[in-house]
Amino acid sequence: MWESFITQDNREALSSIYFDHYDLLLNFGLKHTTDQQIIEDSIQNTFGYFLKVRKKLGLVNNVPGYLFMSFRRQLFLDLKKQKKSFFREQLSGNHFDYFSNPEQDLSDQEDENQLRRIVKECIDK
């Protein structure tokens, strides 16, 4: 089927490969992250990449092995992108709060004072 996809642009062959290996790729992805959505997206991105660069792809002897390698690389790229995005969301949410809550500010101040006391006691000892 891989050869048919590569040489004849047989998208049905690629679709068969996709459905034959989807569960295996999903289970493989779950060993690296519990975020099923990013795993599914990575599987889609992997096969989308195959469609995009079909003419540059070569024949392979071990299609499942090639799929796992390609998917693993895509999953790690997508996880890396997600971490950067997550960090930006955290940053924008925590550091640019224009409307403060007086009760929360008081609670935060009390927590900070308690932490300072504990640190001071530890230093004194």
C-alpha cells in the first residue's frame, strides 16, 4: 500500500495505512503523554506531512516502523509547541491582571508574610 501511495498518489492506500495503524499510534502516544487531543493531532499532522511531501518520500521496507518514527518526531514537536503556548498563556494570565481583587491581594499578602516568617526562622536556626 505504501508503494501505491508513493508511486501512484493513491490516497485510498494511505487512508488504509492510517486506519490500520491508528490504534497502535494512539497507544504509542499515550506512553509519552496523557493528552489524547495532542496525540490525535500529531497523528493527523504526520499523515498530512506524508501527503505534502509524497513525491520526496521513498519506499520503505518496514512501514509500521517508519510510521512510528515519523509520528514520534511529530508528537515531540507538537508537545514542544504546546509547552511554549502554555507558558505564554500562563504569563499573560498572571502578569497582566489589570483588575485586582482586594480579598485575594490580602490573602496573598498574608501568605507571603507567613512564608517570610518561616524563612527567617530557618535562617535564625
